[in-house]
Amino acid sequence: MRKLYIAFFTLLGAMVGFLTHGLLEIFYIQFILSDYETFTFGLSWRAIMFLHGSFVVMLTAGGAHVGYLEGKYWWHAIYEKGRHGFFKRIFKR
């Protein structure tokens, strides 16, 4: 069960990283369309596409890494230490 929990957190982190990339790309494309020469920093189209692919991989892998670390943390906090009773403490009173 622990491995599945951490795997789902890792998948969630990768999806958040990919979504972050998409949102950043939407804004950057608007800048490029408004003034191509300024916002491409003089790079060729091939270099821009290389950077695009690199950022996709970095953000997705970084999101997966953060998701893995968060999954480990929350598994330990909730299931091993038993720190899941915040709402139970509120509603028991």
C-alpha cells in the first residue's frame, strides 16, 4: 500500500509539473507573438525547440521528484505517526 501511495503522489507531482509548463508556455507564446525578436533573445527556432523540450523534461521530472518526497513525508506523517486527526479533534469537541 505504501508504494502505491508514493507512486500516486509521484504521478500527481509529474502532472503538476507538466501543468506548470503548460501555463508558462501559454504566457511565453503570447510574448513571442507580440515581439518575436525581443522575446526569443536572438535564438534560432531550433534552439528554442531544444530549450522547450528541455524545460518539459526538467519541470515534469522535478514535479515527480517533489511528488515522491511529499508522498514519503505524508505517508510517514499520517500513517506512521498518526497525525491525521486535525478534523477529528475539531469535531469531537
